[in-house]
Amino acid sequence: MKPANGSIARKWLYFLHWAPQRALGPDGHLRDDRFLPPVPHRRRMFAGGRCEIAEPLRLGEAAERVSSLAAVTPKQGRSGELLFVTERQEFRQRGRTCMVEEQDIVYRSGDGSVSRDPATLEDSAAPKPAGPWHLPFQPAETLLFRFSALTANAHRIHYDTPYCRDVEGYPGLVVHGPLLALLMLEPVRRNAPARQVRSLPHRLHRPAFAGERLLADGTHGDGHARLRVAGPREDRHASAEVTFT
């Protein structure tokens, strides 16, 4: 993996905060932490983000992450009022800002009722690729568990099936948003190994679930590539546009 591309993965695998068990709420996330909104019975989902790479993070050198609150935006969704919180993170080495990431997290207030997702997870044909770069992918429950461990993510929607179905109302375990972002980058790494990623704006449209037949595919032009994750139910679970240096 080229250094700039690898930096995107490193920011999710390093700088981790392992909170004590007593600090976790019923959903597995922290009860109280910086940038958490005063929303009762918070339900949390990763909505996407933007990443700009000025220079790659170098292994073996000291680095620091500086986090700040970039924006708080209320919106109205199908399930009620939503609160979008954007957290900005700057990654620095040798006194220089190497990378800036903004993460968009959406919160809604849980009312104790379960809103069933009409999707079913029946085994169906994998989607057909729409671009020259494509990679089939079928995430297993064990993969989601291991990715949660790698990223210190205790959110129960990724590993606790009864909680996921009975409390959050999903038909199965939810694939991590950052994992979908890395999945979209994999065809880039395989088909353009000499190109270094400069920016990665990405968006999560609809949840993908463990066991589904997914497909990461993309088209590329002069200095950029458009990417998506498709599935048997959705044409776009996630989308991104990569620009290269």
C-alpha cells in the first residue's frame, strides 16, 4: 500500500481510546465524552466524512492528533429529528499538519420502539459492476468483530445480533462505515498502485449488513476516481470520489 493510501487506514487503527467498561452506555458507546450532544437515549451512526492528505503519516515517528468540534447541524429525517455532529481531526508530525479528517456522525433520540427495516438478507445474486475497477466482498460476522477490535469500536450494532435486531431495529449486523470506506479504496490500491490519494470525501447512504454480497467498483479519469459500494438491495450503500496527487 502506498504511504498516502496507508495513512487513511492508520488514522483508524492508531490514536485509539480504550474506555473502561463502566464508562460505556447501553449501546456500547461512551455515556459521556467530548462533542456528545445532549440527546436522550442517543442512537449513533457514522454518516461519512472528508479526508485531505498533505503528506503521508510515517511509521516509527511520533505523531499527534488534535480534535475539535467543527459543526452541529439539526435536520429532519424519516425517523424524526436528527443531529449531525462534525468532528475535525488534525494529524501532525514534525510540527506539520500531514492530514485533516472530518467525520460526520448522526444522532437521533431512541424512543424505546423498534422501527423495523424492511430489508431482508436473503442470499441473492451479487450486483453487476458498473465500472472497470471492481471487487466483490461478503463481510462475515467474524470480520466485523475483528474490525471493531482493531478500531476500539464497542458499538453493539456491529457484533451483538439480538441487540441489533431487537433494540436498533436492523435485520442484521451493520457493516462499519469506515470499513466501507476502506473497501472502496481497495480497487484503487489494486488497479492504480502508483497513485497516491490526495483526498477522500465519502458518504454513507444506506446500511449494509453482514452476509450480504457487496461490490466495490469505480470509474477513473484524469486525476480522480468515482467509487461506490453496491449490494443486492441498494445501488449505493456508500460513495466516494478520490483525487490523486
